[in-house]
Amino acid sequence: MKKQKISRKRRSTFGRKLKLLLVLFFFVAGGLFYIIFHYGFDPALLAKLSFYIDLANPSVKIVRVEEGLRKEEIAQVMADKLGWDEKGKLSFINAELALNDTNAEGHYFPETYLINKDATPTEVSTMMFDEFSKQTDKILKPATKKSKQIINQDAVVTIASIIQRESNGKGDMKLISGIIWNRIFSGMKLQMDATLQYAKGNEQNGWWGQVSPEDKKIESAYNTYLHTGFPPGAIANPGIAAIDAAYNPQKTDCLFYLHDKNRQIHCAKTYEEHKKNIDKYY
């Protein structure tokens, strides 16, 4: 009889503890998701709340990937969150080899992800590539046959990556896109500093170092001061706004632009006008 009472008591205690844990889980998870939806699923806010996600579900990590990073930088972000070693980072960076692709740069879609802590680099890269396809499918694309021939996805991703690095936010992306396409259609060199940054970037000296006049002589296929047309591929991983801008550029007669010290954009139709802008804003 005593054993029965003790057994019931243990079951009762265990039941109370289980209920308490369930209540705590739903309280934390419910509060988190209320905040997320109340504030419009703000990725930055979600990233800040990663501690609570980990508390509610320790097997899941929340990882925020910013727009405009190189794949090497994204690999480091993932390694920091998921505990990858150098081999894991290298596997992520070379994901195109596993997928029989040529260059995956530009397709690691920047977003806030919920990732299983034991996910492999291949699984994470595949998740990001799938998200890229899902998001870009929503973009309104040029309808004419001629446009489709010129503005193919590879070209768009390359241009979008340059837009992402060159712009001062969404506000000037479509104008920069219009200028880039004008230069392409005019047979001009793109002459974009961001491509020089990509060409010379490295882990030791920084991925996005300041450009000097000497950098314009760098022997690289990505040097758009030396070579006409598109660089071989994307120079970063652009967000949806930059990709949309690449597909849907603003109509403009401008061929040149600069950002002043306050990061406001100023464009010009001729090089003479551009030189005046340089004198005026610098």
C-alpha cells in the first residue's frame, strides 16, 4: 500500500513538472511569435531574440544573413552559429561542386533562417538556394523576347550584386541599375569600385577594403575598369530589392553617378557633367 502511494506521488510530481515545462515552453514561444507578428516579422528583431528561440527549442538556431555579403563571409556567420570547423566552412563555400553548378556566389539568399543545429553545410546551402529560387520567382520580369535574351538570370544576379554593394539602400537601387544597363548597352566599361573590392578582397586584409587608384590596374576578370561587359559572376549575395532593381531598372539617360559625403546619389549624362559633380560634391 505504501509503495502504491509513493508511486502515485512520484507520478503526480512528474506530471506537475511536465505541465510546468509545457507552460513555460508555450509562454516563451507564444510571447516570441506574438512579438514577431506584432512587429511585422522584422528580421533584425528576430535575430536579437535568438536567445529565446534557443530557450524554447535548443535544437534550432536562428541565423541572420545580411544582404551584400560574399559567400566566405556567410560561411563564417554560419560557422559561428552552428559550430562548423574550417572543413565545414570550405564545404559551404564550395557548394556548387556538390550541386554540379559553376558558381554559387549570388545565390545564397540573405534572410533570417531557423536552422537545425546539426544541419550540414550542404543542407544549409541548399536551403539558401531554394529560398533564392522561391523569392526571385515572385519578381516581375521583362516580358519581351528581346529583353529575356539579354536580361537572363545570370546577368541579373551579377548586376544585382553590384547594385547591392554600390547603393546606399533601396532608394537609389533602380537608378543605379538603369545606369549600369545603359553602360552595358552602350558598350562602355562598367567601372564599378565594388568589383575591384571583390577582386582584391581576402580574409587577412578585409573582404571590402577601400579602393585606391592603383587597384584599377589589378589583373582580374572582375576588374571592370579593365574589361568591358559583365564580370564572370556575382560579387556578393544580393537581397530581393537589388534583384528586383536589376530586372526592372529606372529609365534614365545617365551614364555616371557618385554618392556625396552624405551618401546622396548624383547622376550625370556625360563625363563632363560627372566631373562637375565631382568638383561640387568632393
